Amino acid sequence: MTIETLINLLPELNKAFFETVLMVGISLSVALIVGLPLGVLLYVTDKGLFLENGWIKGVLGLIVNLIRSIPFIILLVALIPLTKAIVGGTIGPVAASVSLSVAAIPFFARLVESSVRKIDKGVVEAAISVGASPWLIIKDILLTEAKPGIIQGITITTISLIGYSAMAGVVGGGGIGDLAIRFGYYRYDEAVMFTTIIILIVLVQVIQYTGDFIAKAIDKR
């Protein structure tokens, strides 16, 4: 791959990169807003916990497991009517963000639930014994103690969304995956394919390193 080829690719690469960032940014934001409380709720409504509720736990767990059981490429196609209803179209990074968000919410919720479960139940029981309210326990104990694990969950979710966003390119979602498919696969352009692979590897490594660094920095255990 020559310097001239790379220079010619820059406008397309720049556009594709920011489309990927947009898709991942929107879906990750939705996952944090919805998935974080959902993950906590899956934990605190479990048997023996202070907000035990078998009905809520069962329904939420079933919905989460059903969505996670569907391969993303199938979910992407199945949600086309919903995407069209929400954003008015099915093409582009914003449209692709609908399916990405739906996939990310249960994925992140399970990671949050797993992080919270690692907290010593004795700490929660001690808080209950001194009369702490459920909200206080969630805010000051569960979320605080599970913070490193949640940061790692955000990191894993972000990296997974980058992979999902590449699949979104198949149905016109845009982004780096779409660029790799259109130029690298359909046109057999090895320069484009190689460049997109390098970009994705670097992007994932930067996110993983940053997530690990933040998680270690806030881990006071």
C-alpha cells in the first residue's frame, strides 16, 4: 500500500471512523442509562436480597436472556420496523444505533449484575441492620464497591459494540465495517481492508488499555 493510496483513502476513512464513533457512542450511552439500573435490579430482586421479587426477577431475566440469545445480525434485520418507526429510516449510523442499543442493554446489564454479585453480602447485611434504605445501599454500597467491575463492563461493552457496528455496515449502517465491506470485499481492495483492520485493532487496544487503567485507578480494595 503506497502513501498516495492512503492519502486517497483518508476522506472515506475519516467519515467511516466518525460514523463508527457515533454508532458506538449513542448505543453505549443508552446501554449505560438503561442497562446499569437493569443490572442492579436483576441483583437486588434476587432471592434473599432486600428487594426480593421473584416475578420481577423472572420477567426481566427472561427478556434479557431472550435478546442475548438472538445473533446480532438477525436482531439487526428483525428490528428494521422499529428502527424506521423511531428514526424515520433504516440507513445510516443513527438508524444502526437502535439495534446496537437493544443488543447492548442486556449485555451490559448482565455484566453489571455480575460485578455487583462479587460484593460481600455481609456488607449489605450490615447496612440493612443499621437501617439503611434500599436506595442508600444501592448508591453508596453496591455501585461504589462494584465500580471497578462496572468500568470493566463498560470497556467490554464498548469493544463488543465496535464489532457489532462492523456488522451494521452490511445493512447500510455505515462506519468502518461498511467501508471494509464495500471497498475491501466487494472491490477486492487489499489496501482498504488492511487499513480498516489496523484502525480497528488500534481502537480496541486504546479502549482496553484506558478501561483497565481507570478500573485499577479507582479500585481501592
